[in-house]
Amino acid sequence: MPVCGYRSTIMEREYDVVVIGTGVVGSDIAWHCGDAGMRVAITDRQEYGGTCALRGCVPKKVLIGAAEVVARVHDQQGRGIRGDVSIDWPRLVAFERTFTDPIPRRKEENFRKVGVDTYYGPARFAGPDRVVIGDDTLTARHIVIATGAHPRPLGVPGADLVTPSDDFFYLETLPDRIVFIGGGYISFEFAHVAARAGSGVTILQRSGRVLSGFDHDIAGRLVQASREVGIDVQVNMPLLSVEKAGGGLRVRAGKAGEEKVFEADMVVHGAGRVPAIEGLDLAAGKIETDRRGIVADSHLRSVSNPAVYVAGDANPEGPQLTPVAVMDAHIVVDNILNGNTRVADYSVVPSAVFTTPPLASVGLTEAAAEEKGIPCIVHAGDLSSRFTNRSIGEKHAGYKLLIERGSRRILGAHLIGHHAEEVINIFALAIRHNLTVDDLTLDAIPWAYPSNAYDIIHMVHPMVRK
């Protein structure tokens, strides 16, 4: 029901902007448009906060931080460190909740400060400029779909027995045996947390390659690191069924004639996410869709209904990453306030897998460069013997850079190792501004030392001499 002093008996209200979803996209758009003096309403079918704050980045970082501590102590054994540490799962989750529990109320309070009306419940379109939320009908000049994403339907018998990845953050106890479906970043991140917490972990990937959006060689090094901590990574294992078996679950996977059975106490869905747009009645809103979701133009506006924008994970064109969602939000705000002056550009988006060690990537992969016919010099190397990695016992550290022939511009960077998720941002900036390998040398920038960023010198130095 609406708040801010409005009675629940109100049947219809007019707004400048109605936002569906309270994640980073919806929140930013509602807040900025409200701050600009527009009449704004926002709603959510779940508690206010969205994926990143409640079921993604924030709680994930808490769990991963604990797993990293365990990994660091383990890797330092015999190097001046003795004794062991372990994860107290219930206390870790309780600590995690100190971050997530205050978010819904804080969101609502921030909306009210700028005069945004808050509603609760699922929204559906009742016309091109009209949405219905419970007993209320809202009309608006602009409607923003920022509903995020949810796990992709698995379409196999027993799919209802699979735990959504969102629920992993709030498990009261961690099962002894966990099978993760899908070989993407969600499964790998959770698998590393679970393994460091003492669970037996298996990852089942339907194809022959995990982490398909990342460089094949660098991803292979993460697979090796994962197996060394006890994670069983199985490829060419499409999920066939999940069934109850005694007090646990039995998972059947594999290609015809090569099926395998995996016993588990919990099966977790990590096989990708799709825009959460079911139930919106997009047809009633004259909003065109295709097999991927809502069809939008470069301004993030529906191609069939100019009153509607789609942004964040609900937008099938953009990578499902929080920084991309924030960028989308800024684009939509500028277009609403200034008349469609900005377009989305996803050409340079750094991404990371928060495992131990982390993996990170930006720009072209070697395969993408070959497909585009771009002449490149591929330079790769190992950094495990560097002081920054050897001093903490990190055995899996390396890089691959793609350099354009002639111009010597950096076109792609792929890293694995301690702080890779930080260093990758430097390469993203270099790619965005067309920097060359010469622009990253010690002659150009006296990098702080000792640091993982300083290792960039060793990544580009052979290229400088060519």
C-alpha cells in the first residue's frame, strides 16, 4: 500500500515517474528524479533493497572475506604462521545480517526524504502509461522497469528441490555435501566459500567449458586452484534430474550413455539468471519482447513504448553487474530529465570472480579478437614467483594481455591472483582511454611499491622492449 500520508483507499494517482524495483537501479532513478522535483512512486514485490544489497554483492563480500582469511592462513602455514582457523557459519551469517537487515528501512527513509511515494507488491501494466499495484492504479509519463533477474528455469524433473542461489546467503547451517549447478561465477564464488567452510563441493557444468565469459587459459588456472582446495569441477555434465534419496538428494547428470549420479545434502542453482519480468503483463503495456526479454533502444527505452525504460539486470543487453546497473540508472535519469541524450555503451566493463584467488577480465578475449580479425600480440605470463604473491603463498597468479599491433594499444586484460579484482580497473581505464603499453611503464607512472598494481610493470615490460 502507499505511504507518505496517502490512504490505502486511493484508487488512482498520477506521477511523473513510476519505478518498478528497489535495487540499485530503481533506487538511484527514484531518488534522483525525486530530488529533481518530479513526482515519483516506487514499488517492489519483495522487501526493499534489491539483489546487490540483500542477495548479491554485499552479503557475498562478507562471506568471501571470511573464506579469504581461511585461505590466507592455510597458504601461510610453515611460513611463519602456525595454527589453524575455521569458519563459524552461524556467527558468520549473523554478522552478514548486520549489513543486510538495516537496508529495507534505510531505503524507505531515503525515499521519503525526497518525497518519493513507496508502494508494496507486484506491479502489472494496465496500459502504455498505467500500472496496477494491488488496489492502486498509477499513471505516469515515464515508467522504469528495474525488476532485476532471477535464476534461469532448469526445466528438469525435481527442479523444485534445487535451492536458489539467493537463499545460500541465509542458510542457518552449511550442509556437508553441496552440488552447484552451472559453472559460472555464482557457483565458483559460493563453492570457494563452502569449501573453505568445510563442505564437500561439486560443480556441474553442462558444456565442456566453465566461466565461458572469461579467457579460457586464465579460467583454467582458477579451475586448477579450485580443485586443489577440494572442489570437484565436472564438465560436460548437463543436469538431468534431482530427486530425494533418504535424508538427502540424488543428482543425475551427464550426456546420453555417460550419466553419473552425485549424492548431496543440498543442490544450489548457479546456472545463470534471466530478467525477472514475468507477471508484468508487458503486452498490456505495448512493450515488445523477444526470447531474451524486453527490446530496448540504445537510450534504454522500449522500442515500442517510448514511456517505458528498462535498466539493470532486467535489461538483456547489459552484463548483469552492479556497476553496469548503476551506469544504466544514470543514463535513464539523464534521459528522463534531459530528453534522451545518453546512450548505453557496454564495450569496456571490467568483471571479476571473487574466489581465492580472484579472477578478473576486461576488454577483448583472445578468441574475440581472432573472431573480429583484429591483429594482436598476445602476451601472457606467470606472477606466482613475484614478491607480492610469493610472500603470501599465492601459487596461482598470472596474466594475459592483448596488444594491438602497430598502435600498441591495450585491447584486453585477463588476470588471476591476489587483488586481481582491483588491478583490473587500471586496465579498464587504459582501454577506455586508448592507452598503450608505453603509458603504463615505470617511466610514465611511478607505481606504488610493493603493491599488486606495481606488477603491471612486469606485465607490460616485455611489450615495451618490442
